Amino acid sequence: MTAVERQRAIVHAARRAGSVEVAELARELRVARETVRRDLRVLEAHGLLRRTHGGAYPVESAGFETTLAARSTRHVPEKRRIAAAAAELVGDAETIFVDEGYTPQLIAECLPRDRRLTLVTASLAVASSMAQVSEFSVLLLGGRVREATLATVDSWTTKMLAGFVIDLGFIGANSISREHGLTTPDPAVAEVKRQAVLASRRRVFAGIHTKFGAASFCRFAEVSDFDTIVTSVRLPAAEAHRYLHQGPQVIRV
């Protein structure tokens, strides 16, 4: 197997499983661990993977996006902590936008149920689960449903959002960086998120540590557009402080 074939196999494995480990790859590919580490460095330089301690995970791009099902199997305890902390920021909000994605879905599950709330969402998963809560009024945005995330996009979605003034928006992203802001691979998704930012009086980004320092294809907001960032302690304190300097409060849990 050539280096190019090996690296292609590594990317395929990372996208299929959500992450890869050096030791496991070395066994499967029958090469030394240092060879795998060298391959991971090359793939990271090409923007296909990001290395972690002992492995790597795929970087979402214009040509690759993980599915909602895949997201629900990775970093789940971290996502649950982040979601619970984000839900505590509701305050006196009465209308709330809940974005597509697994972490926003967890945030919706943590919202207070002792008072009336109106939830606006493009996510079929959020709408179907929250419609069963008697205190919630759920508005599902119309549009084309994307297979990967089971969420609506395109002009019907953005036109509906443009007609709302929303107290609080929980808005997700595939990547966030100080240089490129908040990004996502799909232009149609970016338009929905951009309109959600415009419609929301207060904006919260909640995401795991692996989203930071990366960039996808389509930018839809700047870091300074957000009031609060909620992430985990796995994002180094020094890096969190750098985001704090751009405007938002940063909460690490």
C-alpha cells in the first residue's frame, strides 16, 4: 500500500467512525505508529483531519459533512454537559430558536418546562420531540429537508425566519475560529443560520472543543455576533480567553 492509498484509507475510516486512533490504525494498516502519525500530520496539513492526543477526527468541509446519527454517537457526555449549561441561559426569554444538530437537540431537552415557551426550529428532530411538551408551542420552519441533518433549508425557511423577532437563539456551527468566525459546509444551511443570527436578540453558540480553531466552507457569523459561547473545559483556558477578547462571554463546563 502506498502512502497515498494509506492516507485515503485513514480519511475514509475517520469519516466512517467519527475518529481514529493511532494504535488501531497501525494494527489495521500493518505499519509502525510513527508512520501513522506522519500520515496524520500530512492529512492535517491538507485540512482533512485534525489531530488529537493519540488519534484524529475528520474536518467537515464543502465536500464532507457528518450526519446527525453520527454526531449522536461522539463526545456525548461532553455535549450533554454543554447543553445543560446552555439551557441555564434562557433567563426570561419567551421565544427561542433551536438550531439543527445534536447539541441543540440536547439543549431543547434541557429547557425549563415550568412555563410557556415558543420554540422556533428548522430541525425535524427537535420539533417532533418538543411538540410533546405541553408547555411548549413549536413552530417548524418550512422548506427542503436535508437528508444529513433532517432540517429544513432554502428560501421558505429563511423567509419565515425573517418575519420573527426571537428573544434567544441557540445557534450551532460545524466550526468556529477567531479568524474566520462561525462556519458550516453547506451554503443553504449557512443562510438559515445567518438569518437566525439576525432574528435573535440574544445569541448563544454551544459546541464541543473539537469545533474550535477550524473552518468550513461557508461563513455565516462573526464571533463578536454572539453574547455567549458555551463549551467544555477541554478547550484550553488560554484559548477561551482569546475568544473572550472578541466580545462574547465564554463558559467552560
